[in-house]
Amino acid sequence: MRSAFWRSAVPTIRFSANLGFLWQELALPDAIRRAKDAGFDAVECHFPYAVDPAAVKAALDETGLKMLGLNTSRGDREGDFGLAALPDRVEEARAAIDQAVDYASAIGAGAVHVMAGKSQGVDGAQATFEANLAYACEAAGDMTILIEPINQRDAPGYFLSYQAQAADIVARVGKPNLKIMFDCYHAQIMEGDLLKRFEQHLPMIGHLQIAAVPSRGEPDEGEIAYDRLLPAMAGFGWDGHVGAEYRPRTTTDAGLGWMTAYKSAARS
Ligand SMILES: O=C(O)[C@@H](O)C(=O)CO
Ligand SMILES: [Mg+2]
């Protein structure tokens, strides 16, 4: 499978390096520079808050890469995985949203992923999430607010795990800058049928991410045929970036064969 990856003619696909997982050993500004050298078209990250936004902005300006998005803080209690759907922690959730929007504005990022948290089955979780998302959409101005269905194997009890659930929330909140982050890794684990789900929710999708299933390694292994899936998604009209959000098998550099192969297939 690895050597045959990207066998056929491929459309133009722009890849974003998720620096929450790739080049984690480097300081964020250096990881941005490394992503540029490796041929990525953009970057995205998870939790950049310990890093001076001026240093991140300088690396983005120097490389010409855009930071597509970052996450709200997970929260500071043991086991926290987001706060926005936790009815008893609204103040903290909104502080996390303010922090993320301020940081994203300072570095010119395009989106903030508002993490829901582990509140499946909790009374008031849905209403709290929707109210906090409406707050985030107002605070974000021109930026996009993303919500991401995350699989229950990695994050048991996470409030949001299904594409239809996310689509329902987007419709109910009714803000034009609220979109779904369609992460193929989570979607495959929870529900499969990736192409149909992607096509059905396309107008609401604001970002797309990939990783192998079940390993969460490079996209050239595992049960998802990204060499066919991504061209098909492009065929539906997806022209946004594709976020490479995987945990490298060894080092990030050693695992970039899938992208090198894509670039050479795209040239031929
Ligand atoms: O899929 C993921 O794990 C991420 O996109 C994320 O934002 C949670 O940290
Ligand atoms: Mg993701």
C-alpha cells in the first residue's frame, strides 16, 4: 500500500501540518519553519498558549504560511477535554473562548475549535454548549468557530461524537461562522461511510483532517484509502486544506513519504 499510494491522477490538494502532533519536539515557531521546508501549504495547532504569539506571528510571516486554527484550552482539572458543554463551568468555558479568540487574532489564524468536553448524558449539556457556541461566534467576528465530533474510544464521554449531531447543533445555533471540523479518523471510528457523510454535511464543513485508522499514524496505512477518499472529496467540491493530524510512526520527517508521493503524482 505505501509504495502504491497516489497511484492515479490526483487533483490539487493543499495540506496543513497539524503542529499539535507533527514536530512536537520543536518550539512552535521552529515547527512552522520546518512545515514550510517540508512543503506544507499551511499549519494548524492545538494549544499554543505557552508560546509568545509575537514569535508565532513572526514565523508565519517569514514562511508565508497561515495558521488555520487552534483549540480552546482543555481546562485545568485532571481529565478535562474541553469546557464548552459543561453546565457548571460556563465562566471558565467563556474565558477559554476569549483566550483562544485573542490568541487567534494576534497571529491571524482563521478558526478556533471550541472543545465541548466530557459531558455526555449530563443535564443541560446541549443548551450550555449551544449558548457558549453562540457566545464564541459573536466573539470571533470574521473568524470561523469549529466543533469536532471526537471518537468515544479516545475520549470516553465526550459530548460530541457524530456528524449529524454536529450538524444539528450548527443548525440550532444558527450562526454563519459556526462550522464542523470533519476529522476522518474520528468519523471512521464512530460511524464510517465517510464519503456519504462528508457529502451530506459539506455546506457545514469548515475543516477536514486525516490520520490512519486505527493507528492514528500516517495516512498511508490502515483501513481508510485516502488515495481514493481525498480525490473523491475534492470531486464533491472540497477546496479547503486537508489537515495532517496524525501521530508519526517514528519521526515526522521519516513519515512524510505520503506527501512526497502525492506531490510527485500531482506533478505527473
Ligand atoms: O482530533 C483531534 O484530536 C483534534 O482535532 C483536537 O482538536 C482535539 O485536541
Ligand atoms: Mg481532529
